[in-house]
Amino acid sequence: MAKYCQTQGVCLRRLDYSDTSQVATFLTRDSGLLSFIAKGLLRAPKRGISTGLELLGLYRLLYTERRSGALCNLTEAYLLESPRGIGQKVERILCGYYAVELMLHFTAEGEPCLELYELLLDCLRCFQKGEGLGLSVLVLELGALRHHGVCPTFEQCVRCDRSVPSEGSLLFSLSEGGPICAACARRLPSQLALGAVPVRAERLALLAGLACAGKGDQKLARPAAREVVAASRLLRLHMRYLLDRELRMWKYLQGRHLSRTLGRIRRAGG
């Protein structure tokens, strides 16, 4: 007899399969990334009515566990929170799509990620209201990197483990994922210096604070837009180094008229 499971999840991807079914991927509360087949989901009771899953919608899911290598069988999907507010503005939906890309890149199938799941919900709700889009994107990037185990260190030198100063200019090593203090920078081989970029210590302090806030330890502060821009530029340089390419959604963000903060991030990262 099939074992039924219940959870909540955000729809990250859905694809029509045959005339009446959909294949969908969710980031779930209990099991991380899960893929489902929803048989008969598109079979509407009346002609012209669409009953498919909504991208970025929050659902309560009832499903049967899969055999090895097979999709979970989704038997019930009840919409808890609609993403329609995100679709009201171009900049909001682009941020939502970028959130999808982050989750698909930095989570693994069947690997629980409750902290990241809750952070995603918080950010999607900010996107719904159109509040602090640039800051929300930055915090979600930090959360995704932290879950994947590749988040940079911001408070200690990656070479000597000493605390870095709170003010002044430092080097940030993209290859080692953290700042290099002045003493270590003087001994840095020239070939390694090519993989280091200058950064202000104040930007590192901001990123360190946002990384803690992303865990729910405290409410997010509201730094100035220019501070968010500079911190985001550094973080995206790190992500670009890790992936050896830019995530695809950024080219769409760059081609649109965005909010002030996102527009500055676009220009800084170009």
C-alpha cells in the first residue's frame, strides 16, 4: 500500500506533461527539493478553465513516496499563498525568477533545508509588497551560499585567522572565499593577487550582519542603497568565480528598468 506524506512547498518549476498532467519541482519544508508528477491536474471541469500549478505559489502538498529514480506522485496541491502580487511589477517577477534560479542551483534533491526554505518565504513576501527588493535578493543569495557550504567568511583573514579591521581597505580573495589582512597581503604571491579584489572593511561588516540576520536571529537593518550595491557586487563576484559564469537571470535584470537599488546593483555588476 502506498505511503502518503504531507508537507508544504514553493513551486519552483512546472512543465506540462501530456494533455492533462504536469511535472513540477518544489522546495519543500521537510525534504528540500522534490520533483513530482501531478496526473490529471490540467483536466478542468469546464472548458477554458486552467487548474495548473502557479510558479512561486506556496502549496500544501499530499503525495506518495517514490521508488528509486522515480517522481513522487502528487495527489493533492492546495494553494496557501498566491504569487499574484509578485506578478504586478516587472521588477518583482524578475526577482522571483532569480530566487527560483538560486534555489535550483544551491539545493539538492531530497536534502532538507528548513532555514533556507523559511528565508525564501520571507523574501517572496517582500517581493509581493515590493519592499527592499535589492536587500532581499542579497540576503537570499547569502542564505543559498550558506546552505551550500560556500558562503565566504567576512570577519577573519583566510590566511592567518586574525580578525580583520572594521575600517579601511582590504583584499578579498575570490579563490579562498574571504578577506586577506594587510600583513598577509604584503606576503601574497603575485599570481594569487590576480584572484583578489579590493574591498572596504565596512562592506564586509554589512555582509556579516546580513548573514546573521538571514538566520532569523534579528530583524533586517535597512542599510543605504549604495551600501547594498557595493556588498552585492562583491558577493556576485564570488558567485561568478564559483560557477565560472553569471546566473542567467541577471541578464534579464540588467535589461529592465528596475527599482533604484536593483538598478545600481545592475550598473555596479556590469
